Amino acid sequence: MRKFQRISNEKSPEPTKEQLVRYKDFASLSHKYERLAKRPKRPLYKDPKLFLLLLIIGLMFLLVFLES
């Protein structure tokens, strides 16, 4: 037996006019989505921490191969 019962005679709430107007402007809505979902990614050569890490790894490989 189910513990909960669903009351289906209530109508779902419809959006207000303010909410409809807010979502009609597709350009701003799209911009907000892009800002949230797709964060801008910096290229490898512009990220100083990653560039330093790659430089250190490269120097280590260079030292290992020059030793032998």
C-alpha cells in the first residue's frame, strides 16, 4: 500500500506575467545560460600555472634523456 496520495484536482500554477516577460528576452536568457554552463576556458599558453607545470615536466624529461 502507498503511504501518500496525490491530489489531482488542483491545477498546476501558471507563470506570472513578470516571469513570462523575463523569459521572452532570448538574448539575455541565452547569455545567462552560456555564462553558467560553458565557462570560458583559457588556452594552455595563457595559464601561468599550467605553463609552469609543463615547463618543469619538460625539463625533467630533458634531464632524464641527457643523462643516458
